[in-house]
Amino acid sequence: MVQSRNGGRGKAKASPTAADKIQQLQSYADEPAQLLTTNQGLQIPDNHNSLKAGLRGPTLLEDFILREKITHFDHERIPERVVHARGAAAHGHFQVYKALSEYTTAQFLNDTEARTPVFVRFSTVAGSRGSADTARDVRGFAVKFYTQEGNYDLVGNNMPVFFIQDAIKFPDLIHAVKPEPHNEIPQAASAHDTFWDFASLMPETTHMLMWAMSDRALPRSFRMMEGFGVHTFRMINGRGESHFVKFHWKPKLGMHGLAWDEAQKIAGKDADFHRRDLWDAIEKGNFPEWELGLQIMSEDKAASLGFDVLDATKLIPEEMVPVVPVGKLVLDRNPDNYFAETEQVAFHPGHLVPGIDFTSDPLLQGRLFSYTDTQLSRLGGPNFHEIPINRGICPVHNFQRDGMHRQTIGRGQVSYEPNSLAAGAEFRVDGGLQGFHSQPDNTVEPPKVRRRSPSFDDHFSQATLFWNSMTPAEKDHIVAAFRFELSKVATVAVRQRMVNNLAHVDARLAKRVAATLGIEPPDPKAAMGQAGFRNVRFELPIEESAALSMAPRPDKAGIQTRKVAILANDGVDVVSLRPVQQALTDAGAECWVLAPRLGAVATSGGRRLEVAATLQAMPSVMFDAVLVAGGRESAEALAKSGDAVHFVLEAYKHCKPVCAIGDGVALLALLGIQAGANRDALGNHPGVVLGEASAEAGVQTAQDFIAAMQLHRHWDRPDIDSIPA
Ligand code: HDE
């Protein structure tokens, strides 16, 4: 007797390929262009009218076609995830560069030929399923590898640390950040009293708060953010030797963030901003990529770091243990059906394969319980592993049986082990398997304790490391974020307590945050008097870590998939525009001609320039850069349009590259961008490119604009608060 997760659909092979998973999923897909039937397969005679007692009479209960349809509709919602409810996902594959046999027996990390199929779900944490993508929040980065040895889930986030150290505080943390229970306000936002009340009373949150108030919480795109396994895991090699490991995902497109004002506006203009971005990129063949990086260390090395690697509020600076790139993840196929795949996928940090193991991190230990448990209520029973997206592509055999929605048909008389009655098809246990629970020090220290280890006591030194590693512009953003969030906290004592804690990260940070909050100056001593406060700092050998900063650096990937708005109106000069537009397109950017109306605008040479969208439908926050085309008539008309003026000013305020050609330059001057105070020490406007109105000048203009776009944002633009947008 063989029970298979494949349900008899396809056999397991030595090295599964992405095609195997696709084939498995497609065997469940419905057939297009068929006659409508009921769920029992009966053809539906009329899908517009229910069965009634006479033309104008009441509907008859016997109309089983109506009842079936309405009943199914009535039950088509399932509970959303209690956290990470809003997400977007894609299929792809993972391939390791070089066998990692020195560290792990995991087959997918040893077979360099294997293209392991993956399904990756990105998410926000706090908002509900219909909330906006660009909320200030942590992002989930969950990867399911369908390996030949079973499914392996790396269920991580886009930040390498977490708010709390012990799983027992997770429900409190989430209750504090979710909408308040009496009025269910606010949606997808931490800027309210209960979150900061909790955070200020739990100093262990401080390091993660620094990340959550940084631009990491406002990714430009899922494709442009890092991922982290967060906890320290173990790898076990063929000799049974154990190493500690931290997992990192490094995006090919570099790391980029949004401005906070921009993120809030996008939430209204296009709540699906990140979801759409991922979908569109894959549809256009711009497949997002990440490198998997590992920080691998012996247990002795881990013990010498000066902090506890089992504490999830700590990261291991890359300067102390380098991140080694070991493989590549590519996402190349959108799901066929959101509910069937993205909503029903069930991740679990305990879905491991031999050669990868967990540690005693008390946050991870709690997660090992939570994820299966939550699927029971979310997916309605213990058979969620049989849902197509959750099925492995290797065989599954065991004697678990029955339960809600069971699909596997277990054959024969026997559903227990050992047995002698299964007539040659009994399931065996392979005693030779290495990996789980085989690590050398898998012992527990008596006695049982309900206490935190003193090695978890330092809550501030890494928060200070993070702060010290930021550029001045990044520091400004963090200060502004704390001010924004705490200004929405009605309870003065909470605001005060929070800045008192921040004084233990950095005195200037706390002072700057406090300055706009109508409270007393920060008092570090007051924080020390609080329950839960530990006045302990472990020494770190470094004061800053460059890898923590998102400071703009020219991307290796150039400006691929960046969106450029070209503002034009009747009279636009396409002779000077074309070479710039062509160079941008050649460099992989997407150019959109925007005008006040759809259709086309008339060029100065009497031709037509097709318009991609209106300025109103695609506002500046949808773009990475702006180009004001030349042509006197066009520039003058744009200058008279409030929408166009606002568009340029807003892009400028959000520190985006701005380019103007020919008469378009006059528009910038009119807006004060050229003449105004926003010049840097060298008298330049960072990220502003002015091009002459000729085809010959186009090459230089394009080069300068592309260089400005490679930096993505010019956060160092001076006096940006003075811009009225
Ligand atoms: Fe989760 N988390 N979590 N979490 N988590 C869930 O599982 C939980 C934590 C993460 O796209 C839930 O299936 C506890 C850290 C992601 O489907 C739930 C604790 C990290 C996702 C759950 C944590 C994560 C979840 C809700 C503290 C980064 C979305 C729905 C002990 C390493 C996965 C579900 C997806 C989802 C519990 C902390 C990442 C309730 C108890 C730390 C990416 O089981």
C-alpha cells in the first residue's frame, strides 16, 4: 500500500524540477471553455433565473441549483492569517552554486544541477488582507522549497532581528500593534497608543524598533528588499558535525526604500502597489532574483561573539562573520489563482529537511508550535498538506488517516506500524537518516526554569550599532518616523517613556525625537527605574556596520525596471526627447509618456506622441524618476497645470531624480527647483539633470540621468521640507 502526497499524480524523481511542481499544480486546474455545471456535474440550464412559483412568484426551496451556488458563495471566505494576512507570491526556482557538503547533507544545497522549485510569499505583518501594501511595517519573506527530501520552509522577514526574545510575548506584541480592540482603529499602522505603550514597557523591542522606523520598513518593491531567516539555525554535515547558520537573501536589484510621505500617498492611490509591481515584473519577463547568503560559524566562534546567538533581537554583523553567497533564487511565474496558491500556502519553520536543524532560540521554539496550529483553524483541519500548493513533490507515506477534507485514499487493512499484515507494502523507518536531533550537544540543562538567560539582557548595544551605521539622511528618516508615530500617541507618559528608552540608544537621537513631542527632555535615569529594564551592555568589537545602511549606492543591476514619467503636452519636442528615451529604454527602464489626457499629444513637428496614462491616473508616487520634455508650448502648458506642477514638486520632494530638457528647464526654474535654496555645499541640486534641446546633447543628458537614477533617491537634497508638495 502506498499513500502519496502526489495523489498518484506524477512520481518523485531524483532531482525535482520547477516543471514537476507546475505539472502537479496543473493537474488540479479547471478546464477552460466548458459548459457550466453544478458541483455534481449536472449541466446548468439557466444561470440568470432561479426557479419560481410562477413568473412573479416566490423562489422555490427545491431549486437545488440556486441553493448550491448561494451556499458555496456563503462559505467562500476562510479566516485570514492572524499576522501576515496581506501578501503576494510567485513561483520560481533555487539553484546552489557549489556543494555545501562541508556543512550540510541537505540535498538541494549539494546538487548543483538541481533547480529546486520554490513558492515565495511576501507580506506585511499588521494589516488585514485588504490593507495597503505600503504601510510602515516589517515584510514577511517566506520561501517554500519543494525538495526531493521533502518541503523545506525558510519563513523569514526583511529585517534580521525581531521585537521580542521569547514566543510567550508574541500574542501581546501582536495585540498591541493590531487595531485597538474597542474601535478597531487604526488599520495597518503602529502609530497608536497600544503599540508604543507595549514597546516602551519592553526595552527588548528597541533594536527592532530602530529597523521598523528606518526605510527598511518602506521598501520600494519586494524585488528590492533583503530577506533574513532571523533566528540562528544549524546545519549538520554527513559526519554529524553541527555549525550555526544565519540565512540572508540579497536582492539583485539592490535595496531601495520609499519616502514616508510617498508611502502614505501610495496607500490611497494604489493600495496594491507592491503586489502589482511583483506581478507586472514577472509578466514582463523581468524575473526578480536574490542570492542566498550564509553566515556559517562553529559553535566556538558563536560563543566568542560577545552576545547570544539564540537571542532573536541580535544580528551577527557581517564584519564579524561574513555572508557567503551560496545560491540563486529566481521568481519566474505568477500564480494561476490567488486563493488556491497565495492564500492557501502554509509555511512552517519546522518544515525542515535533513541537514538543516533548529536551535533552542526561545522565539523559534514557540514558532515551531504555532504554524501548524494556526493552519488548523485557517485551513480547516489537519489535511492542509494535501492542498496542491502545499504538496511536496516527493512521495509521502505514513499511517496518519482521516480528518476533515482528507483526499488521500489509504488502501488496505493496515494503518499502524509495526505490522505484519500489509503484505509487502508496509512502511518502514530508515534508521540511517542523518540530520534531525543528531547534533552533538542536543542535551537539555536541568533544572526547568521559567526565566530569561542573562545572556539576553543587553537591549541597547545593537540598537546603537544600527543608529551609528546610518547616514545622516537615514538618521533624519528615523527621527522623523519616531516623531510621526509618537505624535499619534495620545498618552503623554507613553511618549515620555519611549524617548527615555531611546536615550539609551543615543542621546542625540532621543533629544531630536523628543523635540517635537511636547514632553520633557529625555531622561535615561527614569528608564532605568522601570520594571523590565536591564542596564547591561555587552561590548561589541565594532562601532558601525556598513551592511546595515541602505545608503544609495549605484546598483550593479543599473536602472532595470525603474519607471520614468515623461511629462508632455501639445507642442512637445520629440527630437531632443527621443535619444534620451531610447537610452533609458536600452538601460532597462520603463518610460511612460504622461499628459493631461489619453490618446496622443501633437509634437512641435506636427506628429503624434502616444500618451500612456494621464497625470491624474498615474501620479508622481507611481514613478522612480521624472523627465520634463522640451518644447515651449508643451512646457508652458505644463506650467499652467496644477497637476503637472504638483507632479514635479512632489517627485523632487521625494528626492527622485528629475531631468528637464530644453524649455522643460524653465518649468523647474518656475517651481523654484533651479533657483531656490535646495542646493548642496557645491551649489548643485543633487539628482537634477538639465539637458539641452538637441538630439546631439541627448546622449550626455541620458548618461547623467541614468547615473542619477542608479542612486535611486537623492536623500541628501538640502531643505527638502521647504518644498510645498
Ligand atoms: Fe510568524 N507567524 N510568528 N514570524 N510569520 C505566522 O503563521 C509566529 C515570526 C512569519 O506568508 C503565522 O501561517 C509566532 C518571526 C512570516 O504565509 C503564525 C512568532 C518571523 C509569516 C505565526 C512569530 C516570522 C508568518 C500566521 C513568535 C521572521 C507569513 C499565519 C514566536 C523570522 C507566512 C501562519 C506566509 C506567519 C506565528 C514570529 C515570519 C500565527 C508565534 C520572528 C513570513 O503561525
